[in-house]
Amino acid sequence: MTADEYPVSPAIGSRIAAGLALAIYVATVVVLAVFTARDLPYFLSSTVAGALATSALWIAATNRRFRWWAAAAAALLIAAAIASLVAAGRGAVAVATVIVGIVAASAFGDLALRWEVREAVDRRFHDVGPARRGVVLMNPRSGDNKVVRFHLAEEARRRGIEPLLLEPGDDLRGLAETAVARGADALGMAGGDGSQAVVAAVAAASGVPFVCIPAGTRNHFALDLGIDRSNPVRALDAFGPAREATIDLAEVNGEVFVNNVSLGLYAQIVASPEYREAKHQTVAKMLPDLLGPRAEPFGLTLEGPDGQVADARVIQVSNNPYTLSSVTGFGSRARLDTGRLGVVTLSIGPTSDVNRLIALEVAGHPERYEGWHQWTATALEVHGPPSLAAAADGEARTWATPLRFVVRPGALRVRIAPKERGASPALLHAPAGASTLAGLARVVRGRPSGIVAGQERGDS
């Protein structure tokens, strides 16, 4: 599926819901205005509070990142609107009418705006039957012993899946290839993202579907597949009747990665012995020194859409573009099937304001920094020192330069359990403009609201 194939036009039901939401919204504001028309302060406070309350509820329904903030704001605004009605001398009927109007407008708006996420997920996945001979490789030491704590081997056997528990020194790739040679028609991996990439590469090469079991530390791949990372047992249900999608894989110098490869600053942080046990604390401790005026340059160069990017402090190349909230690569991807690499670079000149960058990093908006650049590409080449430290899917690695990145569109079939959401946080973080009047108006006209559209931009 290409980047241009969805989101499609909303269904007639979504367009009707959007129209009803807008009509009820306007009617509710008019009712508030009529009930408080004799007193200008109450008129202004009630109509503004009522209008904003409904918009806040739409944002709460479609944006997971700001859900609780928006819900709290909506509650306060509804209370303000009701207080204005009471102060204007209106009784229970007026209050009930306004509350019903706000709730109804919010409910219809929710139905109208959610179609785009549903459409993206439904078009990505299709139903498949159970695997005949599923095999799942398990790393008992990964993710603070999740395989053992969740009894994953026993749960797999109970579902008719063959578990293969890794011992120290085992050849993971060789075990996966042997499992396919013995007749496995679905391969799974219970472990961290580095192990997921190894087994996914074997599954892709063999043409069998892959099952991601989130038994690692952070499980970013599972996050972007829309798998509940807190429930690795449920992920095993993907070997039964399941939903399947085709996604991209990426390679660096011929080696597959499922998430991203980071060079420069983040690679140094990952190589730190403290990083594995205390990620955020280690980042906060090391960042000022690595970005300061005395920091050694990394000597990384690459070609960007506007010419050569020289002496980049951070380069991240990802399997599909991220919606990032940190220079260290924390974020998620709205899609895994765009056929594009995501590229992010951070450059700091001699006169750059490093304190501003750190402040933006803490605020979760590093993209506002003038040295931050983000685009997409189908291939990329990075030059630097002969031996280059990197973090590949969160694991410290070293490669000889140049590093050549390519994307393999539609290389991997993935299965997820029927009860999994199938949508990443980036897909569920609707822009505010898509979650209010403008988004609903676009749905009424038969256009995407913008919740999914425009998640990836900046082709090179």
C-alpha cells in the first residue's frame, strides 16, 4: 500500500455524524446565547465556555497525548457555562438542555473524527486464519525476565505454539532459519527490538509471517504495530485467527533494522554502561556535556534535500518516519508502510544556543530548534570516521563507513492478535486543528479531517 492510497474519503455515516455534530454545536451555542442575552458578561462567559468545552471534548476523544488535559479543561468549561446560566437566573431545564447539547455534539463529533484512524487500521490489516505450525523464539533474560515472569513458554504450549528458549551463545538467526526449514509457517520473537529485527529478517526472507511478542525493555516495534506492551501473553494469540499487514523493513550495510539507527550523540549515550538501567536519567546527565562547546565533533556528513549536512551531532535514520519528541529518538511512527526512510539530523554551530535546545528537548519540541532538520528518502549514505559507533534498534553497534541505508517496501508480513489496537500513538495523536470545527467541516465536505493525513512530510 502506497502513501497516497489512504486516508480515503469518509463514509456517508461519518459525514452525517460530522454534520450533526456541527449543527448541535451551533444550536447549543445559540441556546446559551438566548438564555443569557439580557446580561452581557453572562452571555459572553456562557457562549465562550460552551463552545470551548465541546472543542476540548473532541480533542480529548481523538488525541491520546492530551486526553486528560483536554478532559479536565472541558469539565471546567462546562462548569463555567452552567454557572453563567444559573447566575443569569435560568433553571434546571436550561442547564439540562445545554448539557445534553454539549454531550450530543461531542459524541457525534467523536464518531465523525474517529473514522480516519479506523480506516487507516482497517485498510492496513486483514483477517487471516490460524498458523498451522507456529514457532516463537524466546530470550528469557530480556526485559527483566519477562519470558519467565509471564510464563510465556507455558502459554505458548497451551496455544499449540512451539517455544524455543535461547541459551547464552545461541545463534538466533540460525535457530530461526532452522525453525522455518522444519516447517514453521509463522515465526515469533519474544525479546527486545534487536532480536525482533533478526527474526523478522529471517521471516521476510522465508516468506512467512512474523509475530512480535513484547518481552523486551521498551518494545518500540510493538508500540508502532499497535500491540499492548504490557500484555505479552495476549500477543501470542496472533498465532491463532489474527489480523495481518504488510510493512516495510530497512537495512544499513545489508543488515535489517525494524526501528531506527542513531549516530552521533545518541550512539554515545546508548554505549554508556548506565543507559540500560536508567535511560532517561542517563540522557539528562550526558546531554549537556555532549552538546557543549567543548564537545568533540563526530565528523558525520550526508546529503540532505537542501545540500550537504556537515558535522551533524545527531543523525537518526528510521524504518518509516517518526513523530519525535526528543533528540534521543523517543517517539513513534504513524505508519510502517510508506516505503520511505525517516531522516533526522541535528547540527549545532559555534554560535548556537545550546541552552535553548535543551529547553526545547525538555519541553518535547526539539523540532523547533534551528539546527533540526527532518525529511524522508528511499536511500541514504552517511560518511564519517572509518569506524562509526551506532545504536541500531537500541543496541550499541559499530560499522565501517560509509553507511548505506535503504528501505525494503512491503518486505514483511506481520500478524497481531485480534484484540490488539493496531494503531501507534503517533496515529492517535490528532492535531488540534483536525479535532475541532475545521476537521469536522472537512469531513462534511467528504475530505480527510487531517488526523492521519499529513503524518509524513518532506520527501527528498
